[in-house]
Amino acid sequence: MAVVTVIGGGLAGCEAALRVAANGVSVRLFEMKPGSFSPAHRDGNLAELVCSNSFRSDEASSAVGLLKAEMRRLGSATMAAAERTRVPAGGALAVNREDFARLMTETVLADPLVELVREKAERPFDPGLAEGGPVIVATGPLAGPETTEALSGLAGRENLHFYDALAPIVTRDSLDMGKLFAANRYDEGPGGDYLNCPLSQGEFEAFLAALLEADRVRPRPFESERYFEGCLPIEVMAGRGPRTLTFGPMKPVGLTDPRTGRRPAAVVQLRPENAAGTHYNLVGFQTRLTVGAQERVLRLIPALRGAKFARYGAIHRNSYVDAPRVLDPFQRLLAKPGFFLAGQISGVEGYVESAAQGLWAGENAARLARGLEPVLPPRATALGSLLAYLGPGNEARDFCPSNVNFGLFPPPPPGTRKREWPTGRIKIAQDCWGPFLREIAYAETNR
Ligand SMILES: Cc1cc2nc3c(=O)[nH]c(=O)nc-3n(C[C@H](O)[C@H](O)[C@H](O)COP(=O)(O)OP(=O)(O)OC[C@H]3O[C@@H](n4cnc5c(N)ncnc54)[C@H](O)[C@@H]3O)c2cc1C
């Protein structure tokens, strides 16, 4: 029987390898850590979360919540580990990152069909690797030259780079607790998991002025300032207009300051980084200000006046291919059909999307290894919509990685009433899984 090879033990690679094994097919998983690390990875464990500890909303009314529900239905290892290492975060699914990575590593090591090879694949597209069966390259957005140079050769100059940014983390003991309040937006979920730092109109204007003038880290000559729209640095958002931040990461709607009984002019939300609540992430505050400028500007937020930074915001590289032009509908390279791309490098954006796309790459690699044709999930599902975005049908001229969102879903059937569509599309998505999974003879829970 064929053996599938997976390169990269991140979110996509682990999910892919475990999916292959769940199909009864043997798999070799190459992970270069701890021998080599990308600039953002630090932990020797697999499936490391390099920035936020959040898998975002867990509400099925959101596209990412729906995608998670579909992953659970498919027996996703990522979702199972996230559930077991969950920390409170209102309506979001957030985890203790160390426990999560440890559990994912243990899950991989415990699977008798997975062979974990702790080595860097120096030639990830070597035809020799595909002799035993399909190969899944899941080397992530910070893949080294061994991947990116080979990909440029295979995919042409459509192999693009862009940059997004990390949000700072502060310690709880450095916060002025008298100047913030605990609450979830719209009081969703039990308790108040977020710490909210309110600003008056005057404080917001002073913050904005300082932010616009602050020093930024200059992009290196080979770096283009092309950011992912869903993860813009705060200074870039601020430059788009005085109200952009209060409609974005500083939006006060749904938050009432219990001390005044009123909605503040602006709010910075802090989300716990760990179950102990010793560190907090500034939600949506990714930035490429210099370290000195971050200290000066962020301390203008009253509750952060004495903030100690456990991590500063930073820019980072993100490598991905122009998926609709270089991949087939199953995310195999057109120039090398034995090779799938999985995770962020395939053109999805985000932890959940990387794991979900990896899951399906694993499913298809296993199908090929078993002599079956690859398949796609129904187009109306969250996963089907995400994969369709990567597919040749996407004619966008300027392809850019995307989070899952309802904009990727098919349009409503003719005659659907506008106000019924938000719930209607979720029902359609949920209803089509059952028949599809039965058609491909797939058990709906973990195998
Ligand atoms: C700095 C940064 C911050 C991010 N922050 C967030 C965030 O907060 N929230 C979010 O949803 N998404 C975030 N992303 C985007 C993205 O969702 C994550 O990067 C996600 O981890 C992508 O999953 P992946 O499996 O594609 O890659 P990764 O999780 O990066 O996994 C790739 C793995 O491959 C290994 N590897 C690489 N090359 C080789 C090789 N040649 N041989 C063997 N092993 C190799 C690496 O060591 C790594 O373990 C961020 C990305 C970056 C770069």
C-alpha cells in the first residue's frame, strides 16, 4: 500500500497526517523542529500557535464557527485538542497554546500509522518523495528557501509574498485595574473574559495623533507593504481615516463602562493569553511601530499607562501561491500533480482555515493512496466555499489569502428572502454534509 508523505508538522500538516492515518493509510510526517526553527516558531512541539491563542468565534452563526462545526463533524484532531485545552474567551475558542501543542504532538506520536521524522526536508518537491505515494507540502507561511525557491520555479513568479503583523502582549500585573472593566461584548458568554480599556474622546484623539506620527519599522527592500485586509496594522488603519479604528479594533459598541453607565468613545480589548490570566493580548492591535514607539503610544491608553510588554507587535512574512492559477481544484500543483499544498502556503489565512484545508488535503491524499478519485466537499458548506476560493473558478486578478467568510459562500437560491438568508445558508450548509459523507462512505465522526 502507498505511503503518504507530509512535510511540515504545523496545523495543516498535523491535521493532514492524522486524516491520512484515519483512512487506514500510513504516513510519514517530516518536521524540522527542534533542529531548525522559523523566525516565529519557538516550541519543539508540533502544531505551534505562533501568535494569538484564539481560533476565533465558536458561534455557528459566524462563518468560522460554522467551519469549526464542520471540522468537528469530520473528526478534526485540531478541534478535539482545542476543546481539551480551552481557556475562557467569551464566544471565541481560545486555548492554552503550550497544552494545545503538547496534546497535538502526543496525538501524532500515539498514532501507529504516523511516522514522525524530526528532519528538515531539504528538497520538499523532490520527485523521489512522491514515489511511495502523494506528498503534502505544508511548510507554512514562513517556509524557508528550500520550499519557496522550488515553488517559484514550479509556479512561476505567481509565488507571492506579503506581510502581516503580530499584536503585542502585556502582563496583567502591569495593568491599571481601576481604569478598565471586565465584560464580553454584548454580554455574550458567561462572565467577562475580556478586559476592556475605555478611552474618552479626548484620550482617543491624543492616542490617534501619537499613533499617526509614531516611528514605524521600515520594510526591507524585498518586502512589499501589502497587508492582509483582515489583519491590518493599527497605524495603517488609523491612516485611512479618524473613525477607522473606532469601527475596527477600538469599537465601543456592545460595551458599557459600569463606572459611568455609558459607552466609551473607544475601547481597547484585552484577551487572556493563558488560563491563569497572567498575560493579555491587545485584540486586533497588530502593529509595525518600532519598539520605542509601541511603548510610548500604547501607554497613552489609560489602563496601559504602566504596561509591561511580554511581546511587542511585529511584522512578519507570509508566503503563499496564487492558488487559482497554480493549483488544481484539490490543491495539487498543476506543475507537479503528485504534490498537494496545504495550510497557509496554499492561499488560506488563519489557524482554523489552515487546519481545515490540511484536513481535506489529507483526505484526498489518502483517497489517492487507496486508488480512489479525490473529492470536494459540497460547495454550499464552509469548507467547500473555502476550497472553492482557492480553485480555478476564482477569477480574482489579485489573489490574496482569505479567512473563511460568508462572502465566499454561493449566492442565495433565487426567490430567497433577504432576511431569511443568514439562517438559510447555515441550514443549507449543515444539511448537505450528511448525504455527501454517505456518498463517499465516510463515517461522520472520528474513525
Ligand atoms: C508570525 C505569524 C503570526 C500569525 N498569527 C496568526 C494568528 O494570530 N491567528 C491566526 O489564525 N493565524 C495566524 N497566522 C497565520 C497562520 O494561520 C499560521 O501561520 C498557521 O500556523 C499556518 O499553519 P500552517 O500549518 O500552514 O503552517 P505552520 O503552522 O507554520 O507549520 C509549518 C510547519 O512546517 C515546518 N517546516 C517548514 N519547513 C519545513 C521543512 N522544509 N521540512 C520540515 N518541516 C518544515 C515548520 O517548522 C512548522 O512546524 C500567523 C502567521 C505568522 C507567520
